[in-house]
Amino acid sequence: MTLCDVKPGEIACIALVEDALDPVVRRRLGALGFREGEQVTCLRRAPMGSPILFRVCGAEVCLRKEQARSVRIGEWSPAPVASVS
């Protein structure tokens, strides 16, 4: 799955940013917070499906569909909460 598949309100974890992506775009995405292991929330999509608004590292960032397809994701699950006895 890629970021393009995430629906508004869903949370995902970035698994991989494609190596085939233009190196300049890849560095820019990394600077914006789109790095392996980061949690990403899809906030909304434009009426025609592009751009897509995401929240990553506390910032809201719009990506074009083509860019979102270059970011592979995995399921996000919250860390277990340790119980205090």
C-alpha cells in the first residue's frame, strides 16, 4: 500500500520512500517528515483526489498523488501502554 491508498481519518506508518523517486523530491519529502517509521494521518483529499493533505511530525503537508504513490506504508498501531501496579 502507499500513502495514496490512505483515506481521510486513517493513520499509517511510513515503511519506505521509493528509491526511484527524484533525489531532490526524496530529500524534500524527508525534510518535511516523510521518513521511515513516522506516523502519518490523512486529513483530507481535494475533490478530484489530488492533492492530499497529511499530518506528519506535527505539520500539515499536501502531496500530489504521484508523490503519495512513492511512499509505501504499513499499518499503524499505538504503542502498548504499560500498566502501573
